[in-house]
Amino acid sequence: MSYARARLWLGITNVGTLVVLSLAALISGLPAKIAGGWGDESALAVFFVSLAILSLPFDVLGGFVLPRRFGRPVPVAFTWWMQWLRGALIHTALLATIGIGLLAVGRASGFTGAL
């Protein structure tokens, strides 16, 4: 299998895993249970941190393991982890900012405004 094909299958598996877990969470009513105990902003934070944790194995495989296996240049492990942590924090902060902004707009102007 080529490097490109391995990355493709890893991406498909990542998306499929997240879709199946999201569906299971919705069917079980997990989002309502989380949001019911905390505010919306806290529930969003839990969701985004959970997303980063669930994506971690796929990020490690796609960004560190597979490139090494196929002879691609990869930074040393410590550098890779620091870069991953920085990227995960920035991505989580960006998603949280957008989510909280949409919540604020939705509260102020209703569904149409948030849309």
C-alpha cells in the first residue's frame, strides 16, 4: 500500500469513527445529559476537548507513525507532540470561539440570526 492510500484509509476511518460515535451519543441522549448539568458554554468545551482526545490516535498515526513507516521526514517525538498540542489547543479555541459566538447570536436574534 502506498503512503497516499494509507493516509486516505486512515482519514476515512477517522471520519467514520467520529460519525458512528456521534450517532451513538445522539441516540443515547448524551448531549442533553451533559448540557443539562452545565451551561451551554461548558458543554461545548467538553465536546471540543472530547473531539481532540478522540482524534488523537488518528493524528498520531497520520502525522507521526505513517510518515516514519514510509520514510517521510518527521520531527523527533517531543517536537511532534509539542506541535500537535499547539495545533489542538488553537483548533479547540477556534471552535469554542465560533460555538460561543453562535450561541450568543442565537440567543440575541433567534434561530434566523444564528443561521
